[in-house]
Amino acid sequence: MLKPIKFYDIPSVIPGQAWSPNTWKTRYSLNFKGLPYQTVWVEFPDIEKVSKKIGTLPTDTKGGLPYYSLPAIHDPNTNTTLVESALIAEYLDTTYPDTPKLFPPGTRALQHAFVDAFMSKLGALWQFALPASNTILNPSSEAYFRRSREKTFGKKIEDIAPTGSAMEMEWAKVKAGFGAIDGWLQKGKADGPYFLGKEPTFADFVVASFILWCKKIWGPDSSQWKDIMSWNEGRWEAFIKGLEKYETGPVSVRM
Amino acid sequence: MLKPIKFYDIPSVIPGQAWSPNTWKTRYSLNFKGLPYQTVWVEFPDIEKVSKKIGTLPTDTKGGLPYYSLPAIHDPNTNTTLVESALIAEYLDTTYPDTPKLFPPGTRALQHAFVDAFMSKLGALWQFALPASNTILNPSSEAYFRRSREKTFGKKIEDIAPTGSAMEMEWAKVKAGFGAIDGWLQKGKADGPYFLGKEPTFADFVVASFILWCKKIWGPDSSQWKDIMSWNEGRWEAFIKGLEKYETGPVSVRM
């Protein structure tokens, strides 16, 4: 009988709390595999402290300083601690070989290239999504997120998103980015609805995590979400709908 | 008994003539599948005329005008004419199902995303490789290629490649691009040497076509090629070496 994996995620004020596209990749991964887990909610200012305590390394540097990030997991069944969603996915594939594969044999190189390609299409999204993300955080995370993003962009977080005609132009770029991603899926249409055909893999959960992020930060009734829903013949709402069953985990350990 | 497929390629002055990264994708594809073909060599100024004659459509527009390109094929066995390497690859997979697959089932969407990701890493290469390509063309293609690229870049083709410290900086970007591609392969190292593991697929032939291009335009003894060979622990020479048997086709129809 497996002990629940500890899954470190960042909370918010929205129902269910989960919102971060990066941690969603791991939440989806755990749910897809049907592995028992417990979420440990960590506010932004506590990520470094918690990371050091559980023993994960910085995933990046920012301004010359080590940068700690989530998702991370601690698996008490193997006494393993890991940070970064793709590494976690590979670990889960290897450690629990009888669960559905996030990286089917032979697909790792191509899936990693895919994640690069996908991220490169989202260049225009951040300026809209970061300020919106800030509005759903708890107070301590909000202050931290504001401070770090204002430093990066050199302006108040409320001023990061463009307005007027610049807004229209930049939002059109977001739409074009999603259009390119839709184009890839169209090329494989005969293979199935997912990036590797009939069954979802890590690539799909990466995409779904970003779409879900948009839905969570703007809300289902927002003009932004309604706009996204209208793109590519409704592809994106349908895409996350198809993976909806992996938004939640095994009932027995749901918290 | 299959009749040879007509394969439309662009000639050059180097041994074997083939040099273009785009047409190499199709040459590799045909050889990988062991299909009989005959090369029809088409100089740049004749591409539009030949395309209209065989009935292929423009693949792009340039300056508001239709732009015709190669590779194209005419398959007399099915009376099919096609342009563009990925479309040709898919056609060959479908039409000759008993030959090795360029797009194994379920991999089309991800391979198309891969090609986008791969091309995005080559941004700094063109300024070096286009002028070098021009030096190996036959006179009529040289004049045409020079005219069209000088129009695009707004300078003499000999002046497109940067010099001095700018050259060093831009060449470092080329190296970084190859480094990123190597990074993807490293992630899948345990799966095999290719992008989908043990066997080459279309993604590998795309990459190999661009590496081969570098080797062909600069020559095996050039400083550029020696530099590329030294990157990523010799990955790139080894990569095309592993696919060398697909550089040539069935002996019976070799011309």
C-alpha cells in the first residue's frame, strides 16, 4: 500500500487553490497515474525555506541569486525528493512502471523539444497573465510576487499589461501563438486529439496546464477566457475538458 | 515492380550535386524507404516554370508574389505530384505502408512541433550559410539566388555574414542553438540516439539535412565544419554518420 506522495504547490484564493501552470503539470501527472498524494501548500515567500528544508536545489538563478521554485515532491515510499515538473514526471514513470506513461518509450527527446516549442509560442501571454495571476494570490504571496515581477519588468504590476491599441496587437499575438499550437494538433488530427495521438502524455498536460492557468486567473466568465474559448474552433476548452478527469486525484486522499 | 519516382532537386557544383537542406529531407526520406527514384535537377530560375508544368502549387508568397519551391515529387505509380518535404514524407508513409515509417503512428503533431522548435534554434545560421550556399551554385542559380537574397537582406550577398567581433558573437549563437538541440537528445539519451529513440524518423532527417548542408557548403576541411564537429562532444558528425547509409538510394536507379 503506497504512502501518499507529498506534493508542494502554491495556493491562491480561488476554489481548489491550484492555479500555477508549472505546478499543474505535476498535479495532472499524479492524477493521470492515479498515485495517492497530499498537497502541501507553500506561499511564495516560503518556497526557498521549504525547498532548503526538504532538500531540493535551486532550479535557476535570478539576478545572480539562486532561485527556488515549485513544483516539488517528496515520495516517502522511496525517500526521494525532487523539483521540476519534467524531472518529476520521469521519476514517476520510472518508479511506478505500472501506471500510465507520461513519456512513452522513445518520446523523451521529442517531448522536451515540444515543451521548448510550446513555450516559445507563449511570448506575448506573460504580460497579460502575470498581473492577472497576482490578483488571485493570498496576501503574503501577492506582496512577494508583486515585488519580484515589478523588479523584472521595471514597472508596477498593474502597468505590465498593455492597453489600447498595443493591447489589441499583443493579444493578437497570443491568439497567433495558440493558432500555431493548434496547427501542430491539426497535422496529427488523424492520429487522435492529443500530441501523441489517442492518449495524453506529458506534452498534453503542459499545454493543458497553461490553458487552465488562463481559465483560473481570469475566471470562466471573463472576456479573456471567452475570447480564448472562441479561438481555433473551440479547441482549448475542449482540450482541457478532455483532461478534466485528471484535474483531481484519488478520492481517498483528497484533502 | 515500382516505377521510379521523379524527385525534383536543385543542383550545385559539388560532387553528388545535392546540397539544399529542404530537398535533402526528401532525398533522405526516399532512401530511408528504399524507394526507387530518379533525380530531376532544376536550377533556381526554372523552379517556377517546372512547378507549373508538373502542377505543384506555390508553397509561400514573397513580396506579394507566389513563391514556388522544391522539393517536389511526381510518383508515376499513383500519378501523384506533391511539393514540400513533410507532405511528401506523409504521402510516402501512406502510399508505401510496408516501408519504414517517417511518422510512426501518433507522432505527427509532435514531429511538426519539433520541426518548428528546431528551426527556431537556427536563427543565427542563415547569415553564414546563405552566402556560403551561393558559392557552390551553378551560374544560372547563383545569379538568381544572389538577386533574391540581396533583395531580402538589402545588401550584397558577400556582406550578409558578419565579420570581426560581430561574427564571433553570431557564431556563438549558432553554437548555442546546436547546444539546445543537443540538450533535447541528451534528455532522451536512454531511449536511443535519435529523436524518437532507436530508429530515425522524419525529425532526424530534418536535423541531418541541415548538418549536411553545413558540411556541403563549407566543405569537410573548412574551419566552420571543423568547429561544428567539435561541438557537443562530436554529436553532429556522428549524427550524420549514423544516417550516412540514407544519403544514397537504391543502386539500380542511381543516376
